Amino acid sequence: MIIRPSIYNCCVLELNKVHNRSGNLTFIEDRMEIPFDVKRLYYLYDVPGGAERGGHAHKRLQQLIVAASGCFDVVLDDGKNRKVVELNRPYYGLYVVAGIWRELINFSSGAICLVLASEKYDAGDYIRNYESFLIHNNENSSDV
Ligand code: TYD
């Protein structure tokens, strides 16, 4: 039995920022800025106005979500509590633990959502049905 995933274990991390007159640079190194080794990187772009992404949870996957350009909101839900995190700067990353339902909404025009992931792509790691997500968290974890 593992401890129930909580949105309160998800947090916004401030990333390194190197600033000079020619622009800014942000870098991320395994385990120095984020608490997992990165096995995969992907990004969402050309998201039409009003579109929503996500709408699922992961059984094992941890992620760092960055608004590399523009802004969007991430709705986090652990089955008991919900919170909305606005991402609007490329030097902030939202760390999302496993077992959290997430929805990405309110994409600005031209937004780029960069995601660093702790695992390679595995369709079997997804929970795409909200009721199944609630059952999975109840069956596989406890509050203590
Ligand atoms: P999905 O994770 O559902 O996207 P989102 O949460 O942004 O709505 O993935 C959309 C599609 O892309 C789905 O068919 C699986 C595929 N995909 C990959 O093949 N590899 C990947 O690394 C990711 C993230 C998705």
C-alpha cells in the first residue's frame, strides 16, 4: 500500500535562469532541479483556442510541465482536492506526482507546453476514465 497521491505534493519549481542583454536561458539537469531522471520530453503546440488537453492520470509517471511560451492553466485533482495552477513563465515548472488527474486549459495563442517525463511513453500507464481513476487511487493507496 502506498500513500494516497496528493495535489499538495505537486509544486511549482523555480528553474535556473541565466539572463543577459541577448535574452534568457533556462536549463534543467536530472535530479538537481527536478526529483526524477528525465527519460522523455514532449511538447504541445498549435493548440486551438478553447481546446483542452490532458483529461487523464498516470499510474507511475512523474512530470515537470513548463509553459515554454505563452500561458495555460493546469487543473490538478487527486480525487479529494482540486487546484488550478497558472503557468505563464518559462522559468517555472509544475512538478506533478503520479496518480493525479490533470487537465490543461485556457491555452493562449502560440502557447508551447513543454513536458519532461520520468518514463518512456506507455499507453498502459494512462487512466483515461475519471471513475476508474478514483477507484485506482482508493484501491492502491491509503491516507496514512
Ligand atoms: P496524450 O498524452 O493523450 O495527450 P494530451 O494529454 O496532451 O491530450 O497523447 C496524445 C496522443 O499522442 C496519444 O495518441 C498518444 C500519443 N503520444 C505518444 O505517442 N507519445 C508520447 O510521448 C505522448 C505524450 C503521446
